[in-house]
Amino acid sequence: MPSPTISRRVRPAYPILLLLAPVLAAGCATTRPGAPADGAAPTAPAVWATADQPVSPPATVPARPAPSSARPSAPAPRAGLRHVFPVRADNVDYHPTHGAYPATDLFADCGEPFVAVTDGKVLEVSRVDRYTKRGPQGPENGGLSVSLLGDDGVRYYGSHLSVVSSGVDAGVRVRAGQQLGKVGRTGNANNVCHVHFGISPPCPGKDGWWIRRGVLWPARYLDSWRSGGNREPAAEVVAWQRKNGCPKAP
């Protein structure tokens, strides 16, 4: 008689795996700092450190700015710059007024140093005296001259110089007190040694001698600088330009 066949029912193993799943998952979550337990990609790279090396935050790559067709703007004017008296001499005279328009004549011996009022960049230079009484009065009146755009946004102009210093050219950076030239009597100086000194705003593309020669009365600033003060004309220059713009030739 044949042996009876014993039927055995094999139970599947997945209930055991289901019971072990939380344990396995918990164990994997600690194998890589910074990785989430559900297996998703980490939001930031892991940071590792040894006992003698502190943990540093992960480096980030700065976003690249979007391209722009706008031209770069000029540096903003600076406040609090040092200002000095424009003629370095013991005996300098000037009057608070001036004929026809705001400016000042600084009377000193020919050859005394004319210096930069503040830090800035040379704007215009004239090394040739083209003035003649038979020509138009105005454009060439200054003779030899230098104008400086200070880092405070103000233009300072000196003319009737006897010489412009070597190396003082348009675009050159200068410091407060640096010599730009010497007192003279070129141009329409009426044969009297002095420096015509003017304060004005720069007017790119619309500029001219009628602005460069001066638009503000400089005496109160000269008084301050001469006594070691630092009165700044920038606010008055800005207010003048807001009101007047860049006027055309008179």
C-alpha cells in the first residue's frame, strides 16, 4: 500500500519582513548624516568633520545676475572728504564778490602753488594761452587752467595760471593739496597775478566755459578751508543744478 502523501503548507515570509522593516529603516537612516530616512535625495550636501576640525556650512554658489544693457553708473559722490585752500601761500587776498557772475579771484604772487581742493580726477587742462582781446570774450579768458572733479561731485576750476604741473592731464587722479600748477596772469588777467577760482557742477555733453568758470559764490567755503575747517559745497551745487540744469551759453 503506497505511503500517504503528506501535504505541507509553506507560509510566506513577508509578515516577518514587514515586522523588521521599521528596524531596518531606522538603521539606514543613521548611516549618512544629512540624508532623509525615506530615501529621498538630501536637500544639502553632508558635512563631515573630525575631532580637530569644526563643522563649516556648505559653500553656496552665488546666483549669476541677469545680463543688462544698462551702462554702468558713475560712482556716487562722497561726503566728508578733506578740503584745502586752493593756493598754498601765506599772503593771499580775495573778495567775497566777483564781476558779472559768481566766482572769486585769489590774489597771490606769481609762481605760488595752486593745489587740488580735494581728492578727485582732472577733467580739463589748458596748457596754451589762446586769449586775445580781438577775439571773442569768454571761451579763452582763462588762459592756462585746470579743472578738477572732486570725489564729492563738485568741479573746482583755477585759471590764469603761469604753468600747469607736469603729469596733470585729463583723467589723472590727484589728492587734496597736490600741486596742479602755479599762480600766473595768463588769459584775461589784466596783467595781475592771481587765480580765478570757480565752483560748479559738471554737465557731461552740454558743458562750456560759462558753467566751468563758476556758478556759486566761493568765499564762505574759502573762509572755512583757510581756517582749517571743512565746509562742503556739494549740497549747494546739487541744489543749484536741480534748479538750473545745464544752461546754454549766455
